Amino acid sequence: MFHVHRPDDTERRMTSPRNPAEGRCAEVETRYTEMFMPISSKDVLVKLETITQAWSKLRPAKTFAGLTLEQFLAAIKPSYDVRAEIAESELHLQSGQARRVTIDEASLKIGQRIVNAVKADPEEGDDGEVYVAMGYVRKRDRKSGLTQRKREGKTAEGPSLEALRKDGAGQ
């Protein structure tokens, strides 16, 4: 399964000096930890399932590492339990998000009714300060929506609009 590289004496002698506090070579320790990549959550379950299947089919009555098959299953049960909790939490989150969308739609409808009531109020209207404070633009401050392309300098067809205006104003 896993091949762990353990350096022999010649490799240890060639590495940096030992750390006197720990009694082992720092470089060898670094190489040892770098060999193992973090294992994904999905891979953990696959590995545990493989171990369980092989043990239960081939040697169900034998003990390994001082554990029976039942003790091993009890020891790894928290791995399955926490995944069940996560799945339940994710389902609860999705349900809450769906409820939030529905509730927000209803809240926005009520909010729009309030804005419409402010616009229809004879004292406030769509030019009042309450309407502006609610985040809307007064009717008199709105742009017409009509836009014209701005031209710089002279174009190939002739002088620019600005040049024509200046000439017209000077005459």
C-alpha cells in the first residue's frame, strides 16, 4: 500500500547534523512528513471501507492491532457520524436558503407597496425627501434618458458640433 522511505545509515550521515534537542536529523524528518499528502474526505471513507471489507470477508474472527472487527467498526463510527451531521446541516442550509428567497420576495413586495404609498401621498410624492431617503431619485432630478454621442474635434464629414455652435454664437 504505502511505501515509507526510511533512510539507511549512509543517508543519515550525509544529511545535516542532528538536532540535539530532538535527537534526530531535521532534514530526514522534513522528508518524512513531505511524503504524505493530505488525504481527501472521500478517500478516507474509501480506504476505511476497503479495510473493513477485506477484514470482514477474509479474517472476521482475527484481531489486528489489539482490535476485533467489531471494536474497529466502533472506533471508526465517528467518521461516518460526522459526515451524516454535515449532510444534515447542508440539507438544513439548502432549505433555509430556499425559504429566504421566498420570504425576501414577499418582503420586497411589501417594501414596494410602501414606496408606492409614499409616491401616492399628496404631502410626500415622488419629489419628497422621504422618497429620496428610501434610495430613489426625485422625478425632477432624473435625466431624460436621451443621450447623444460626443464628438471630439473635426470629423471626416466636417466640423464638430462645438465648432458650429461657436461659429453660430460669434455671428
